[in-house]
Amino acid sequence: MGAVQSVPQTSIHEFVVKDCKGKEVDLSIYKGKVLLVVNVATKCGFTNIQYPQLTQLYNKYNDQGFVVLAFPCNQFLMQSPGSSEDQKKVACERFKAEYPIFRKVCVNGKKTAPVYKYLKASRGGTKCANRIRWNFTKFLIDRDGRVIGRYGLLTAPLSIEGDIVNALGREKMQVIY
């Protein structure tokens, strides 16, 4: 397993990733937003629970500065088949996802995407901190780009709604004072 890798970045806003068509996206465009970063899959047994709830949260809180960032990953029993564009098409058509869906990434191993190295280093889980155990691992990011929560597959998105509301509200209170 090994120790959690150290990374020089201190914020998710320091990364550039690729959208589903291969165009670079500078994550600094999300400064000031509360983010939920999720490794998604369209053929997982939990897809029909996770995707609709992600869409529901995004639709409910997007106007308050909340964004879901979805990264398809095919490392778990090949449950994200096809191209990155195929993954986005399924998410948008079947689950009405209107949030960003990026190019497929590796979340474990030698080819781990740099943004996932940062996420794992920032907020390791209680077990296997340097690994993502399965699809739909979720990382809650505050408005400054720091990881403030990590949730596994069995944590339904709606069950962390309170944490999202707190992150949105806490930041608003800090701005007021």
C-alpha cells in the first residue's frame, strides 16, 4: 500500500485537467466555489443511486456556488467503458448531469492523475489512504480549494448534503464578517 504521496500543491485550483474532448481546463476557474470531486462510472451497480443524487445536489446548490466535478474512471472492473465523450453522453442523457464531466482518469497506480494524487494526499481515508477503493469516492473541497471531506462509495451523495450546506454557509458567514 505505501504511505500517502506528498504533493507540492496546496489547492485544487493549481491543477489543469482535460475535459471529455481533451481540451485543457484550469481548475482555478472554480475559485470561490464549493466542489464535490467524484470518480464516476456508468456501469457500476451504484450508478443508478449515485448519479441522480449528484445531479440533485448540483441542481439544488449550484446557484449558491456548488459544483460537482465528475472524473470517469475505468479502473474498477472496467465499469466506465467507451470514450470520455461516451461517458459524458450517458451521464447527461440518462442522469441529466449538467455539471462538468472530464476526461477519464486513473485514480490509483503509476498513472494516477495529478489531481487525484493531491486529493488522496490531502485527505486520506481511514483505510488505504493512498488508494481509491472503488467508484464514486467523493472529495468535498472548500472555496479556497482545500479538501475538507472524503466519502466512500457507500456514502450516498444526499447523506453529505449537510456538509455541503455547512461549507457553503460557513464561507458566506466569513465573507459577511
